[in-house]
Amino acid sequence: MTNRARLTVPQDFPIQAAENEGMPPRPDFEDTQPRFTRPGSQTGTHCLGSLKEKTATGKAWPAREKPIRQDKKKNNNSLARLISRLAVVAGIIASVAFPVFAQDGTGPMPDNAEARNYGGGWDCDLGFRMDGAECLALNIPDNAYATGRTYGSGWACRRGYEEVGDASCEAIPMPENAYLRSSGYDWQCERGYRQDRETCVPIVLPEHGYLTEDTSGSGWVCDRGFTPSASACVPISVPENGYLTNADYGAEWACERGFFEIDGRCDPVALPANAFLDQESYGPGWRCERGFEAVDNACVAIDLPANAHLDRSGNRWRCDRSFQLSDGACVLGR
């Protein structure tokens, strides 16, 4: 039949472009969920445009597959760049770490080495030092010994010798009448001598003096009862009722109990009634008994007002709690 009608799909692409004109493009997401609408709410033209897209070969592909492939390609390129960068960093770390690993004594044991007592690996013998995978001999000078340390020169001078120029050990020069200290790195003058720069000179001991172990001073001190004056020991003049303090500094003598110093002598303390001797170096040398207060050179009984009590010293008074002093009396505070 020549008049048979053919069903065609209306082509409304220009209308669709016009409807979307001026609107921002929809982003392409791989996980975008399709919107479902009621049947008949969309035209056949719109459905066809959203489902398929013609390619250059004429095959139909889903509309979202092309951008998905582009995103996957970008992700693959980013991953490749990341892997290449990590490879470069790993190479740098390896180039730095390998020389250290080569010197940790875990490879084949070379000459002049011995196996470790614990763990694995080996250590160089005393007098040798690890250099790469070998143990090379140290250049130890005379009068020195190997320390076994992996840092520094690897050797140290023996007792009585000192390092000179980082290459040799020479004997420590000692003057006459001196001996090595216990450390072995310095010297000290013998008893009866004192150090004067780089020599030991004899100590001139005065009469009434004796030697000490102090090497920084004169090397001597005076006997008890004498005091140094210039290069001699002179007797200490102690007044009557006084005694020697034996102090290295300060007063050389002090007054006996019951006496106080005045003008280089020890005078007796005039003890008033209701008082007792006070050992303090200042004051009159006495204190009043509890309940008395000092007035001039006497101890007067304290007239304790009402609502008052003696303080800790016992020679003064204060108002009780909640009372305050007013005109010599303790009144209730408001």
C-alpha cells in the first residue's frame, strides 16, 4: 500500500535548546540519580535526548558515559603523577639510608671484626673503626689507648699525658715538689708547698701557726688564741669575763653569760626584778618575765584591761576577738 502512514518521532531538539537557553549547564556526576516523573509529564523528545547521544561512529551511548570516562581518565592521570612522585621520594630516602645500613655491621663480617654477643651482626675489634663494610686500623699515637668509641678520635691519652695537636700524647709537665692528681690530668703541690703559677714554692710557717690542706690561700692558719696579722700569728686579746669564739670570720671573742660588751670589755648585766638573762647579742642582756613589761631599766607589771589578753611574747597585751582598742580600753566593735 502506497498510502501507508509511517510513525515518526517528533524532532523537538531546537525547542529543547530554546527552553534551556540562558540556564546554567547541569553538572555531570557519576552518582546522579535519575529523576522519576509521572508518566506523560515528559515528551518523547526529552526522553530520547536524555537517554542517548549519537557518536561519530553512529552508535548510541548513554548520555552520562562520556563525562564519566573523562573523569576516570583524569583520575588515572592524577594517580600516575602521585605514584611517580612517591617513587622519587622513595629513591631519595633509599639513597640516604643505604650508606647507613651499609655501616651498621649487618653484612658479611670483614677482617679485624668479631660477632656481637647479642643480636646479629658484628663489631670492629678494639683499635679498628668501621668504614663502609671494612674495619680500618686507627692511628693511635704513643702513650695512648683505644677507647672503643665510634665517635671522636677513638683514642685517649694515658694517665700523666695530655693531648697535643690532636695527634700526639705528651707527658704533663710537673714542677719539683709536685705530684699528679688522682684524675691524672693535672698536678698538685706536695704538703709544705703552695702553687705559684707553674711552680711549687715552700710555705713559710709562722710561729703559732700550722699547715692546712687549702692550696689556694697562704697554706697555714694560726693556733687557737692567735689571729693572723701580715705573715705572723699574734695573740688575741680577750677581756675579763670573755671567751674565744673560734670563728674564722666575725668577732674573735664574746662575753660570758651575765655580761655584755661595752668599749672592748665585758661588764656585768644589771638584772632588774622580775627579769631573766637574755642571750641575744643586742639589747640590755635581759628580758622581763611574762606579765611584765620593760620600762626604762625595770620590769613593771602589766595592767591588763577587761576583754584583753597577753600576746605571744607575754610582755604586751591585745584586745580579745570582736573587741577593739579605744582610749586604752577594749570595747565591742560595731
